[in-house]
Amino acid sequence: MKHLWDIHFLLLSLLYLLGAVTSQVNPGVCRYPLGMSGGQIQDEDISASSQWSESTAARYGRLDFEEGDGAWCPEITVEPDSLKEFLQIDLRSLHFITLVGTQGRHAGGMGNEFAQMYKIKYSRDGSRWISWRNRQAKQVIEGNRNAYDIVLKDLEPPIIARFVRFMPVTDHSMNVCMRVELYGCEWLDGLVSYNAPVGEQMTLPAYPVYLNDSVYDGAVIYSMTEGLGQLTDGVCGLDDFTLSHVYNVWPGYDYVGWNNESFPSGYVEIMFEFDRIRNFTTMKVHCNNMFSRHVKAFRQVVCYFRSDSDWEATPLSFSPVVDEKNPSARFVTVNLANHMASAIKCQFYFADSWMLFSEITFQSDTAMYNTTLSPPKTGLPPTQPEDDPTHKVDDSNTRILIGCLVAIIFILVAIIVIILWRQVWQKMLEKASRRMLDDELTASLSIQSETFGYNHNHNHSSTTGEQESNSTYERIFPLGPDYQEPSRLICKLPEFAQSSEEPASSSTAASKSTTATAAQDGVPHYAEADIVNLQGVTGSNTYAIPALTMDLLSGKDVAVEEFPRKLLTFKEKLGEGQFGEVHLCEAEGMQEFMNKEFLFDITEDQPVLVAVKMLRSDANKNARNDFLKEIKIMSRLKDPNIIRLLAVCIYSDPLCMITEYMENGDLNQFLSRHEPEGQLALLSNAPTVSFSNLCYMATQIASGMKYLSSLNFVHRDLATRNCLVGKNYTIKIADFGMSRNLYSGDYYRIQGRAVLPIRWMSWESILLGKFTTASDVWAYGVTVWEILNFCKEQPYSQLTDEQVIENTGEFFRDQKRQIYLPQPVLCPDSLYKIMLSCWRRNTKERPSFQEIHKALQEMEP
Ligand code: ADE
């Protein structure tokens, strides 16, 4: 898996280098944390106007981090109207930034400084700084109300920049500290500015339509220079340009438009400047075509290219068909025929009295030979070798092509060498670790009670290592998959510590690499969660379990026994995944091997049916490690609604987990085969499930989740596909990971980097990577929705994956534009109310599993 990931990553990097990954930015989806909290932004790229002390330096201004004294704090008190202090982030390349997050200094309760308001400045070249203002020209952004809660703000319009400054603003003299994050994605268009004539005003009989570029961030005098604005804000205009209701702004807002009469030449000239020389494939111009108002897309465009100081003599010309039938706004694609350029000047010819553009995007293959090209005209400081030219270019296509091929071959050879080298290394590691792992397991899982005493430090260091390297979510959502809202934890964890049999030892807390300042006073900090991969043979899911729970789980009183493999008789294959298979087996004499409190409803010497999860014998070290961890955790989960581990075979390969067999398979398939009771089912003779049994199943899931949440165990992938059905509608929660083909459509491959069950995920899990019991509650609401629809429809089936993510943004904004899953036909209002409460924006307002369970018990007919 790791190799595949590496190859994937390298290929992506390769594609990226070649510039093949070009796209028009979608502001609804482009909302990834850019690396303050995840660490991808290096300390040296975070600077500040001043610092209070070494321990409140700029590098401590990372959102959700508690290192140093807990935040960046400027040297002096911030005075009203003095905009001297700032925290600056250098993203190293241009980014499209859609969202910002801020937090104050909490420092485990020691700090209470935060910025109530702030402004943002940004720069693309490090020298010209622009003040961000919203669409109503307001610069001040409302910040934090306390020192711990993260406050997120949408940037509308978004920013295209490399450098961003956060500038605290106060209304009275006060101490301010900040932690921040930027969210967005790389700006692959590479456009740093466009220069164009100022947009004009159209006078309609009823009202004027302002077609100026109201968010242009360059100079606007007679023309617009050196800036970006509405043509690059990712928002396409409506078909009817007189309606602009999207941001409660004036008619014509979405468009920049010009009147033919103001241009005797018959064309509007726009010049585009780029970050470096690029190989352009296409330009897409989003044009209005409302011919009833004398607006049409352009009839011809003539483009000139400049790769060094001179413009190429021969321009490129393209004449789209003038459309007088369809009034829809549309993207007109212009083939730029692989011209190499760092600037393009296009003359757009009027086809009617008016020409209105809302977006212009460029698709380019990043020039591979930037090292031999002339410097970018835009003056971005050179940070990469390609920005540091030494030679002059020969732009003959053949040379470039040969050069590209040589580079590709070189990179492919490098990839192969790296992979081979890693494989050899991995093999060596595996050999060495195998013995260690076996020893550890023999020690930890043997029934001799004295061997159950876990070495906490060992346990933690291994799981912490896992957190750094193996958490799928963490790679994409660097805020940390185990994040829990600090405000909630402040009161929760001490209670937990008191009730736990074995309070976390200070050495345990101290041993964590992710641990921040908080454990000093013995009160565990939320960042102390260990990520445990319950990566069964069929999947690769990742669970978050707080360290304390790990300790609790590793108590001396629980374990499973080694089962003699020869007493298992294979019956059939139940499932298959990346790391192995699940078999239905008969187990002889299983009773003897099981914990006494677990009683089968069969007689002593009868063989019992069990599900045997087997790890492929050639599985790598990580998979093996995860399998063993899953055993550790599962052996200690004891609840009637959680799938139960009965015994293991770990003395020899292949490693096996023996779990109870649930004869009706997973709940999704089970319900898909059934129909609601009623006329229709009678006619079709289909098997039915009564409403009361549906409720019974939903109640059992709530009960299982109540148990998991009492251990602070976050499931992260609760869905009908991960619940098993036994006799008489009994339900047990399991987790099969994400690799079963049958359900691949339920997982979204995010930026090609990881798979996520987005249709079951809360807004904060998708946008911030926050996985908590509250996000499990959200998923529970979706699971109940599936149940009441008999799993006949995927949640939000009418939305594409991208639209689901956009809808998540609406949940975040909470301006009543979010789409909720509809009330299923069978679902009474009372139950739908519970589902809606699971999808409340504020995590604290969602019910607990205890409350849900109680409400459902009371509701059951
Ligand atoms: N498929 C995977 N695990 C199973 C189990 N425990 N029971 C039934 N089917 C399964």
C-alpha cells in the first residue's frame, strides 16, 4: 500500500512537474489546509513584525498547535488603528486562498490572548502588498471570542497570493496572540496579473448595470493594471447578467463588460502576465451571450505571445462560431497551440454592442526547461531552480520535445530506483521487525496474566509513530484527525482520567511526539490521541483513540487466546481486500478458547461458524503492525453491538483474527435485498422489514456507538456498509475499511491523495479534518437515513462528489443554502428531527449517542 502510495505520489508529482494537472479553480472544493497546522509550511516561512519572547515567536503561530508558549504574540500591546504588527506566511508559490482560520493563545489554560478582529494583507511578489477587502469593501474580519476556539472565515473574494499577513486589529489597547491557518489550493493557472480596459456601465431602461471589475486588486485609473480580480475569482456569471443575486450585490456584478462604441479598433485588449514561462494549451473565456440585450461572446480573438523581452511576430487567431440561438453563458475555449510564453496579449473582437466576461482561465504545461528560459517578468523572488535562469532559450519545438522526453525518462528511472531501493530496505526492516513483533504479541496477547502488563512507553511510541506516518486523513487534513474541540475537552478529560483505572502516567504523556505543553499538570491534552489503524485485511481505515483510552484498553483483564489453526475448517470466502481475505469457517471446540462471559447459543461440542480474517502472508510491515494493533483494540471492545474478537492465530503466518459470524452479512446489502412492508412488497413477494425492526436496528447502532464514545473511540466511517446483521435483526458495528470494491463509490479520492467517505462526513471532518464523536454522530444521522431508505439510494445521490464538498461549505457558512438529506418516506417527523439534530453545524449542539439512544428507545413502537 505504501509503495502504491509512493508511486501514486511520484506520478502525481511528475504530472505536476509536467503541468498536466491544470484546472480551473473551484472555490467550493479548493479549501485544503495549506500547512500551518500540518507542518508543511516550514518554520522559516513564518515570520512576524515582532515577538513578545522567543517562546511566542512567529513559528508558534500555527493553528491548533500548543508548542512554545502556545501562539505568536507581538512584542507590544496592540493599539487601536495601529496596523504595525503582523504574522506573515510565505507559501513559496502562488495559491488560491478561500478560507482563513484563527485561534488565540490558550496554552493549556495559562493563556487568554486572542485577536477579536484582524485584517489581511497579501502579496504575489513579496514587494507589492494589497489589503484584502470583502465584496462590500470592508477590510476588518471578525476574529476570536476566546483563546481556544478556532474561528474560520470565508474569503470572498478569494486571494491569489504567495505571501499573506494577518494583522490584529483592536478597538482598545490590548495584548493579542494568534494562531492561524490558510485554506485553499495551488494556483495552477500561474497568472499573476491581467491588464484590461476598465469595465463600463450599461444603462437599461429600468436600472444601470455596473460591469466594472469591483474586486480588481491592481491599479485602476484609465485602465486596470497589475492586478487580478473578478476574471480570476472562480465565480462564473449567470446566463442573465442583469440578475446577480449570488452575493447580494448589484446587477452585472459577476461580469466585466465593455461597449463596442468605446473601442474604435473593434476589440478589447487584455494582457496576461504569468509567474514564469509556460507551455500554453488552452485559454477558456467565460462569456455572456444574452443577445436579446445586445451581448454576445467575441467573434474573433488574436493573441500575441512573449517569452522573453519581445513579442512573437506572428499572432494566433481564432474565430468561434457566433451563436445567435442559445443565450446561455458559456466557456469559449481557445487553443493556444503549445505556445511558450510568460505573457499573452489577446485582442477580443466584438460580435455585438457588448462583450461581457466573467472568468478567464489558462491551461498550461509548466515549462520543463525553465532553467534555460529567461526570467519571469513578474518578479517573483526566485525560490526554485527554475526561476533562476542561466541560458537563453531556443524555442524550437523539437528541442523542447526531446528535452521533455529526456527529463521524463530521467524521472522515471529515478522513480524505479527509489522504489526498488525502498523495497529492499523494507524487506530488511520486515525481517528485523518480524521477530520483535512476534515477541511483542506473544507477550501482550498470551493468556498468562502477568504478560498482559503493557509497556506503556513502548506502546505509545509505536502508535505515535503511526500517527505521523500512517494516518490517511492526516496526510490530507493536517489539522489532525484526532482533533477534539478544546473547549469541550477542558471539562471532559479530567473526569475521564479520574474514572479510568490506570491514569496516564506522566512518562506516557511525555513520550508523545505530538504532545504539546498541556500534560505538565497531569491533565491530559487532546493532542495526546494515538491514532490506531484498525487496518483489517479488508481495508485500511484509521481510528483515533485518545492515549488514555489506549491505556484503559490495555488493562490486564482482557485478552484473546491463540486458537489452533487446524481446528478451523474453511467453508466459503466472505470477502476480500487489499491485505487479505475473510473466510467463513467452522471452528471446533471454540468454547474452550473463548472468554467465559461470551456465550454461544449452541451446545458444547458442536462446531461453531466463525468469520476468519486473514492477513496475506506477504503483507508488509505496516499492514502487519496494523493487524496486530487491531487485535489489541478489538480484544478489549466488549459490547453486544460491536463485532467481537473470539480468538487469534498469531503464532504462525498467516495472522488470523477469529470473529463472530453474522449470518446476514452487512446491513447495506441486507436492506437492499428487502422492502418496506406494504402493498408493493406483497405484490413482488420480496422479503420485508417492518418499521419497528428498522428502528430496532438503528437503536442498536446507537447503543454500540454509545459504548465506543464512552471510550472516546472515534469510528470515522460509520455507515450501513460497516454494520453486520445477525439473527433476528441483531446488529454489530464493524469496520471493513475502504477497499471493498462494492462500496468504492462511497469513497471520494481527494486530490488523488486519499479516499474519504464524504457523503457520511460532517462539514468539519471534510473541511478541517476534525474527527470526533460529534462527527460520528453526523455519520450516524446519515446511517439512519440509509436505513429508512432501505439502502436503495446513496446519500445525496443527485449531487456529484464535488457538489457534496461544495454543500459542505454551505453547512459551514450556514446561510440556509445547505442541502439536507430529505425526510425518507417511511420516516416519522420525530425520527427526522433526530437526524437533523445530528447534522447541526455546531458540534456542541449535536446530541450525544447516549441521548440518541435514549430518544430511540423511547420512540420504538
Ligand atoms: N464478512 C466479514 N466479516 C464478517 C462477519 N463477521 N460475519 C459475516 N460476514 C462477514
